[in-house]
Amino acid sequence: MRVLRDLFEDYRFAFSFTVLCLLLILALLSAFSPYDPTFWWHATRDLIPSWTHFLGTNSKGQDVFWQATYAVRNSLIISVIAGTVSRVIAILVGMVAGYRGRLTDRVLMFVSDSFLVMPLFLIIVLLAMLVREHMNLVNLGLLLAFFGWAWDARVIRSQILSLREREFTQTAILSGTKTMRLVMKEYLPFATPLIFSTLINNMAWAIGMEITLAILGLSNMDIPTLGTMLQWAISYQALLLGWWWWLLTPIVLAIFLFVALYWLSVSISEYLDPRTRIQRVGAR
Amino acid sequence: MRFVRRYLLPRFIQYVLVIFLGITAVFFIPRFTPSDPVQRTIAELQSHGSYLDPGSIDEMVEDLREMYGLEGSMLEQYGAFWKRVFTGDFGVSFFQFPTPVMDLIRMSLPWTAGLLLWATLLSWIVGNLLGGLAGYYARSRWSRALDTVAMVVRPMPYYIFALSLLILFTYVVRLFPIAGGTDIGRKAAFNWKFIADVLRHAFLPALSMIVLGVATTFQTMKLIVQNVNAEDFVQYAKLGGVKERRIVSRYVIRNAMLPQITNLALALGQILSGALITEIVFSYPGLGSLLFNAIVTGDYNLIMGITALSILAITSAILLIDLVYPLFDPRVRLM
Amino acid sequence: MWRKHWCLALAVAVALSLPLVGVSQLADLPRSETLIMSILTGRVGTPGNFNEWVGWKWRDRGMQNLANEPLWSIDFATGEIVNGLAAGDPVYDSNFFHVEIPLREGVTWSDGTPFTADDVVFTVELLMDTPGFNNHAFFAENVELVYKLGDYRVGFDLKTANSRFHTTFLDRWGCTWIMPKHIFEDVEDPVTFEFDPFVGCGPYKLHSYDPAGYWTVWEKRDDWANSPTGILYGEPKPTYIVLQAFANEGAKIVAQLTHQLDGVDLSAEGLKAALAQGDTVRAYQLSFPWVVNNDPAITGFIFNTAKAPYDNPDVRWALTLAIDIVEYAGQAVDGMGTLSPVHIPSLGSYPANFIKPMEDWLEAFTLDLGNGETFQPYDPDAPAGVVAYARSRGYIVSDDPAAQEQAFGLGWFKYAPEAAAKLLEKNGFSQDAEGNWLLPDGTPWRIEVVSRSDTSHLEFKNASAAVQQWKQFGIDAVHVPTDAAATLTQNGDFDIAGNWPAQEPWGAGPDLYRTLNAWNSTYVRPIGELTNGNHSRWSSPEMDEVLADLRATDPADTAATIALGIEGLKIAFTEMPGTPTFGYIGFVTWDEYYWTNWPGAENSYIGPYAHWGTFKYMTPFLEPTGN
């Protein structure tokens, strides 16, 4: 709890935490939506925000507010799936490579570097085209996860490498601790803060990719996400027709989400890094 | 010798392997799409209601299959493909038949390279300068103000930013042209008119990339400089009375540059893949537009050509950094 | 100290950039004499290659619509066939084995060489003899011999009786063009010949083009009077015409709003945006529904009649009756389309020649619902429902019945979900407790409707509107937009698709052979193979008979041709292999800042599209405003 209090002293953490909580509530609200998000024409088109429709309606006859709740929910689901699955891969690869060393390390790092070096964006776009018809939230999350682990695997590996040289490792090995137990019980706590901060970065990246894929017309337009909402608004010329509520809703939500995630990751990593933590304290 | 074996050789092997794997992946992926380029072409010929006599379509399909090089099994096509690649021939574009892929790339590359080269370099220089100074004077008001601005600008979705710039400066305030690399009817020539024309058309796309690039570089540099600033040798220099200008340039920034050089090289390597959205929003005639068009029309050869070149560029950039880095960072030489 | 440096740097930057600022996009062409239009088919992929006879070369970048003159052209606005290089109709002999075509005198190619029958003979012989040309197979199979009967008359001896042979030279967004013999005869390989610059008999010649394919500039010929356009209609007004491609619709609209684009094809929303924001912008019609509604094509969707349960006409009718066309038209195109109950669009001469004579038969048409019940689906009041919808949206619709008929059609089918349910139950379908429909074998009924992925295309709009209607009816319907749509439908790998329910008719003249022939049984292939007829893979012996009769009928015999056409339409109507909804609508906007006298609905002297071949005939009538 003291940790949380310390974190809250940073205005960036406070802001991002609040924003994320609000967005989470918005996402949960989608369970109470009176409208099915894949149905069109359940409301009069192009209405300005009013008490019956908080954020107005769009040109497909849907209530923008309730669409937004689904959009936030789906975007968060995609990013969480992408983030966690890629964490799991990164942890496995990083830990095994860091601990085993030698050939295993070389091979794993080679694979990871290859992922770093490829023009990931292009390959993701190609694959998205391939599976477009079968694209749903989970598939998209998995697709993004498959490409998002490489950088963090390396980071975790260096952490493990430094931990391996420490005294307690020798002690544990000498006292007969099995490898797995050592890794899980001893190393993981050290690596957790790191993992958490990279998780947040990865989530932001996943949402960014999702929006980009939607803009390029490569995702399933029936599923409301921040990206597809924006793409529908653009293809219906919302900007030039003046339907600002339809266009601004996904944009503002996306900006808030990104800024919140970014500030969260920055404030947490600054907190974790002892040098910057001291600087913060000194600066106050 | 030991240096070569432990440092250079593994990296070189990795370089070759990655290129091979990458190009293989790019060869096979488009071939698994359900859309058949031959039928696409026929559909295009038939679209808008123009009439292809149904009896003659069968023969056409045969002809097209042959001309596109889609005959034979996947492995045969794969083998033939590698044979051609070593001569720099990526085959012929399907959709823009019969133009060779290399010609198309050659035409579009200067636009993308020009735009991204300038944008990357400018944002790198400006970002590092501002970041370095801000990092050194970390407590000053302007430094913190800039940091907050960067904090808000950096995570902004690029597409939205680019689109807003477009509408703002071509419609609301009519300062810049909407589309293209040059004016209509302008022939390429080495005179001031042409250059001014190109600059005018490139301004908005470059601006959109520079603003975001500066925000990112600024933050990274600031952090690095702050860390270096806290190092012992800098404190010692300050206590020792070394002139501030000298500390900033020779002690702090010089050491902070190392990781930034790596980043620059990486960014330059990303040129080929980085321009997709920019070029789509601003209708810029570069590789990004070409690639997007190729993906949408299922033009395997063109996709392969561009992606293969992209892989080549990035891996080469990284190999280059790895080869040159020891010159900058003596610590690596001691390995 | 730093601050001074910053200010100076900023000032220098601003000063340097001032000469760069400015909006015009034309390099050296005078804007008031230049007409700028958008290319429909997008960026040109083969900018330096103008060889239209091989592959796809973006013929609407100025080739078919400005520089080339075909033998005949269809003008769907006036319903007439325009004589281009031909001087009149073709003359067939009584058993259709021989045809002669009179050619126009006094025409020269854009490089000055006179046009004669030699060019036509050369073209046909080259196409017959050389594989690799698009039309090689057609000519090799049909033509025995081609020869000249004088400098301005050509004769063909055909291998089989073909009363519609000459239509290969009739331009309806593409046809067989005539090559200039004096250029092609010296070429080593005519298939790979790039034909740059393009030489044609049209009133414009090539000026320059963008090597990246974004624009092509055409210049009025000095000897325009030697082109059929000049002979028939007079001097074209624009000195230069630019055909430009844009990467996205937003750019097109902004270009038109800033007076840098005179004519453009948009989507429904784009049209609204352009009209809302532009003060000199007008649409084809001056008031609702604004759209070009005389484009000869009928949209809707097709069933895969080779796949159960869509092989059953009752099921097809049931799905059709489950649609509320007023809601459907509102959702798809905001009510702006012209409804048609038959497989041709309700425009031009078609209502008078075909639809109205069929009205009695349509009203009497009865479906057997089983259990001794019958149902008459035709509803002549459906268009009135669309009018009411439009008024409820705030659009102004005239009360004139003729205007309403022209804009909204003569009738469609009743919205009859109960009748649809009975038809389905008659065939073994059932509903579960929640109202979801089950197939006769008891499994839930799921329909995947395939269409192309472009959200502004009418295939997409039809497919998504149909899906919404069937969802409401209780079927698990889902819309699958995909780039592979063409491949899937050609291979028969689909349930229902947003393709046009029938092949597009000519748009002029009384002949429906073009439409009906797509259902010719010789073109049907089993699922898994490419089919070249209509992708619904439907055919019937009755239709084949009608086709055989049509082939033996001279298209000049209007009464007989129309009668056979009506018979064909009745057969298609009964079987419903695809459901026609509304005619193709084009969203065209014109900017009147630099040019006026566009062929709008109130002044329809020629077809309104810039991408059609008839665009060259529009050029003598456009008037510069003097801005």
C-alpha cells in the first residue's frame, strides 16, 4: 500500500490510473447496453448528443455511447490478450535463455533478434489480409502477441543474466533447488516490475496496431473497436458532414487511453529505477 | 582474430539467415490468401459492365497463368524465384502487368527515401538537440514544459494526427497541395521550380512525421542525458571547474549519443516500412502507397519485392551498426 | 542569448518557406481552359503502356473516354447508339453468316493519317492470328474471313450464325478498338508493344502523363474537325483535360471544394459532404435523390443455385419476401435508388418497352405457399413507401407521379414475412423456441453473404442491408466483406453474394440478349471450377430456348426482340436466381466554378459519366465560366 501511495505522488500516475479506471468502468458498462452492437438501425441516424443518446447517433443508426462502451471493451480485450500472451512468451524465452546460456541462449536470441529485425508491420499487414475473414478479438490478440514479445525477451534475459551472477543463486543451487523452482520463486519477483512496465507498453502498441489495421481496412468491421469505429466514421465522411460526435468519440478515447498507458508505464519505470526515484524525491 | 570470431562472424551468419527466412516467409504468405491474382485480373477486366465473351475467358486464364509464372507447384515456383532474385529480378507485377517489379520500386523509392530520409534526420537532430539541452537543464521550467508537451504528443495515434494536419492545412487554411509528389504536368528537371514544387508537396507529410519523431527522440535523449549527468565523471568535471559548454558537448552529449546512433540507424532501416500510413493519407507516390495497392490487389510479386527489399535494408542497417559500433564504443573492443 | 538565436532561426525558416506556399496543382496549364476529372479506376498501374488490346490498361484514363473512337457507342442517357467510326448500322444477311459495316469518311488519326477500311481489316486479322490479345479467342472462333469492300466498307464472313457479332465493336465501357495500321504493322511484337503515345480517332491526343500513374493530361487536337466527335458535335471546349487519381475519398472531396477538381465519382456519404460544403458544387440531379440513376445495371444479390438450400426456388423467394424494401433501400442508399422487380433496371426505354407491358402478368403472378394457400408478391405501391421514407428524412420529393416513377421505380415485392415463413415450412424448415430458423435437417440456418470489401460499393451496401433484414427475420446471417469475393463467387464457394443479380444490359436499344446470355447453360460449371456465366450458376432449358430464338432474330426487328426479352425476364422472375433490388446509382458531383452546362438530369444531352466512352461527346457542350 505504501507503494501505491508513493506512486500516487506522481501526477502522471494519478492521472493515468484514474483515466484507466474510468475506461474500465466504461468497458464494463457494455454489459448493460440495451443495443446489440452488430445490429444497425436501432435509432434515428445522425442525431446530436442528447439525453436519450448521450453521444448522439451515427449514420448507421447506432447509439454512439453504447457503441463506444463496446469499442473500449473490445480494444482492451485485444490489448490484454496480446499483452499477456506475449509476456508469457517473453518470460519463457527470456528466462530460459538467460538461465541456460550457451547454445540455448544463442539460438533463442537469434530467433528473437530475427523478429526484431523483420519489418513486422508489413508482415502483420500481410497476415491480417490472409485471415481477415476469420478475424475476431481473440485471433487478432494472438496475432499481435506473436509479434510483440521479441524486445522484452531480451530485456528479461539481461535481467536474468545479472541475477544469475548474484550470491543467492549460488546458494540456492548448492542447497539443491531445482531449476524451475529457482527461476519461478527467486527470479520472478525481481523481474515482475519490469514485466509489468513492458506489459503496459505492449498493450499500447497492440491498440495502436489494431487502429492501424482497421484504418487500412484489414479488420473485421462488424466488431466495434476503437479502430473500426474510427474507420466507419471516416468512410461515412463524418468530418466533412459535421458529425463531430461520431468522429471525436473514438479519437478522444484513443488519445486518453494511449496517454494514460504511456504515463503509467513511464511513472512506474521511473519509480522502479532507483536513480530516477531519488531524483523525483530530490526535485520535490 | 578472436574479435572477428566472437563478434563479427555470429552477426554475419545471423544476417544471412534472417534474410533467407524473411524472404521465404514473404514468398509463402501471400500464396495462402484465398484470392487468385488471375481471377482478380479477369474480374477487373469485366468490371464496370464491360463484356468479356464467356467462351474466351478460359483461354485467357491459361494465358495469364503462364505470363504470371504461376504454373507449377509451390516448390517449383519457389526455386524459380530464388534463381531470379540473385539477378535482382523480382518478376513482373500482376496488377500492373507487364511492368517489372523492380521498375515500379525504382520509380517509387526516391519519393519515400527522400521524404523519410529528411524527416528522420531532421527529427533526430532537432530531437537530440532539444533533448540534450533539456536533460542537462532538467530542472528548468522550459525543460519541464517541453517534457509535458512531448508526453501528450508522443502517444497520439499517428493516423489521426496526419489526417488533422491534412484537413487543417489544405482545406481550412489553404496553404498546401492535397495530393501527389509534384504538380500535374510538371516534368522532372533539375531546376528551382521543380525542387520548390517537391518541397511544397512534401512539407505536410514530413511535418507529421517530424513532430512525432522529435517528441520521441526528445524524451529518449532527455532521459539518457539525465542519467549521464548524474554520473561521477560529470560531477567531477563540474567540481573541477570545466567550462559548462565543454561539459555539455564533450562529456555529456558525446556519451549520450551512442545509443542514439543505434536508434538512428534502426530508424533509417525502417524507412521502407515506416511510410505506409503517411503516404496513404497524403497520397504521396512512394513505396508505401505502392505496397498498399499491391496488398489490396493481391499482387504477389510486388509485395515480395518491396518486403524483401525492406528486410534487406533493415538487416543491412543493423549489420552496419554492429560493424561500426566498436569504433565508437571502446568497451566492445575489449570483448 | 539562446532566445535571440531561436527567433532568428524561426524568421529565416518562415522567409524561406514563403515562396513554397500556394495551392494550385497545375504546372503550366491555364486553369480556365483545363478540365480536371477524377479517374474511376484509380491510380494507373501501367502509365507508359497504352496497348489496350492486351490485359488491363486503365482505359478510362482518357483512352476510351477522350482519344479513342469506337465503331459505335452506347449512350444510355438518350437511349441511342452513336455512330463513331461506323457510318450506320451493320447489315446482316438473312441467315446471319455474313455482315457488312459501313465506315465514316473524312476521319483522320490524331497523327494525321486518314482512317480507312484497311485499319479495320488489319485489326481483325491481327487479333485472329495472334494469341495473347484479349479478344483473340473470340475472333478466331467467329470470323472466317474479313475483307474490305471499298475504302469505307468492311465485310465479315462468319464461321457460325451470329446475329450479335457486331456488338464486339459496340462500346459500352469497353469493346474491340480499331488499331492504326500504319503504326502497328511495323511493330515486331504487337502484344508487348507499348503504343506510347496513344494514337486514336478521338478529338483529344496525349499531352503528358505521370510516370507514377497519378495523372494523365490530354490536349485537344488541332485537327479536331477530322474526328467523329468534331464532325457530329462540333469543337470541344476544354483545351486540356486532366484525369487524376486520388488515394482516398477525403482528398477527392477537398480537391473539389477547393476548385481543383471539376468532376468526380464519390460514394453516397461523399456526395452529401461535397454538396453540404461546396457552394458551386452540384450533383446530377438538382434535388433529392441527386444520384445518377440511369446507369444501366441492376443491383441486388445472387444465390448460389448449385448449393442447397439455395437450389430451391421456394427458398429463394422466401428470402426475397423476408425483405422490407423500404427499410432495405433506406439502409443501403438512403432511399436514393430506383426499384425494379425484374432483372433489368427501370430506366431509359426499359419501363416502356418491358416493365409496363409486364405489369399485368406481374400482378397476377402467384406463389404456392403449400396447404392450398397462394400469395401474390408484386406490390406496385412499394415505391410510395420509399417516397414516404425520404420525406421522413427531410428530403423534398415532388408529387408528380411521373417524376416519382422515374426516381423510385414502378413496383417491387410486398414485405411478407408470414408468407416467407410458410414457404419455408412447406419445404421442411422450422423455427426453434427463440424464433431462429432451422434447416430441414434440424441444424441452425446460417447464411454468409459475401461481397467485396469496399464499403462504398453497391455490392457491399446490398449485402449488408440484406443481412440486417434476414437477421430480423430470425436467420443467423452474417456479412463477409472480402477482397477475394470475385474468386469465391467464380468458384462457387459462397451461399449468397452481393453481385449484380443479372448481367448488365446494353442500356440502349431493345435487345436483352446480353443480359439473358449470362444464364446460358453452356457456361455453367460445377462448383470448384471457374464459371464464366452468371455466378449464380443457374440455367434452364426454357431460357436456353429463348436464347436460341433471340440468336435467330435480327436485332433490328424491335417487336420480336422485345417479345423474346419479356419471355426471358418472366422465366428469370419465376426462378429468382438472384434478387433485383434497385438500379445502380452513381454519385457524381460537378464543380461549376470553371465549367458549366454539365449533362444533368434536367439537361441530359449525353451520359453523365466521365469514365464512359461518351465523355468525349460531352466536351463540345461544356461552357467555360471565364474564371
